[in-house]
Amino acid sequence: METFFSVTAKLAQGFGTTLSLFFLTLLFAIPLGLLFACLSRLRIRLFRFLMRAFIYIIRGTPLLLQLMIVVYLPGIVFDRPLTKWEIFHQNVPLAYFCGALFAFVINYACYFAEIFRGGIENIPKGQYEACEVLGMSKTQAFFRVILLQVIRNIVAPMSNEVVTLVKDTALARTVSVVEIYFAASEILRLQFIIWPLFYTGAFYLAFSALVTLLFGLLEKRLSRYWR
């Protein structure tokens, strides 16, 4: 029979995987989302249409479906499952984790792209004109003036997506990533005890509360700075 300490150790190990998936997703998805936002505003109409169509498809389909496609499609269609790719050196857990990470990054990059695009388009045109008068190039104007204002405007919607990401990491268990919910469900399956599931909920609640607190402090700091 599992003890409280043994369950805690297993859940903590799974939570480490959850944290890795969470932070790596943010690390890659935020800059990629900014890139997607810029590409979706290009003057080339066809390219802009394709980019926005891609974002629409990703945002309009379930993350769970995208996980299944990324992880299992190579093995079904090309007879080359992720676990057989040389890059993973036959490390099955790593292969599944990287497949899940790729799906999470693409999914959240598309959501972040729409947030960035909305923030960019809400900047008054006078800001761009002022930068042009000062002799700034478009790139300089964007990174030195516009982007800072965009960050202030998107903190609230970004915080919602980041908190959602905390909970969405549980979906990784469907592709055999041993995160915290996977660990809890395995204990339930093998030991027939349900309380680890509620214990897992406490992990999610505490982490979500911490993320919410940090974004709240960031929003107050930016509001004070830009007043």
C-alpha cells in the first residue's frame, strides 16, 4: 500500500515533467507566436492568408487531436514512429515528451499570435508616425517603441492563456508522457486509492495561484511604469 510520502515522491517526479513541459512551451511558443503575428500582418496577401488559415486551423481543433497527430502519425503513415528516430537514441520517454512539446508549442504559439496581433493593431498609428519622424526604421520602431506598449496591453490575456497551459499539461498523459496526472492515475489504477487525484489537484491549484500572482504583480508594475 502506498504511503503519503511515497505518493508525494511519485507525484513530485511527475510534477517535474509537468514543469518542464510548461516552461519549455512558454520558452518556444512566445517568440514563435510573435513571429506568427508578424507574418500574419505581411502585405503579401497570399502569405498573410496562409498564415492566418494555419492559425485558424490550429486554434479551431482540439489540442488533444494535435497531440495524437504529432506523436502517432509518423508511425502510421511513414512507418517511422518517434521512438525509432535516431535523434532520440531509443529513449522512448524522451521521444514522447518531445512530440508532446512540439504539439504544445505550435498550439500555444497560434494562440499567442492572435494576442500579439491584437495588441499590435491596437497601437495608435500616431506612434508609428512619430517613430518615422524620429528617423527610426520599421524594425527599430517595433522593438524599441511598439513592442513595449504591446507587452503592457497583452499581460491580462496572456495570463489567461498561461494559466490554461498549466491545466492543459495534463493532456500529455494521453501520449504516454509521465507527468503528474499520469502518475496519479497510475497509482489509482494499481492501488485502487483515489485520494492522490485530489492531491494532484492541490499541485495544480498552487501552481495556477503562483502564476496568477506573478502576472498580477507584473500588470501592476507595468501600469505604474506607463502611468
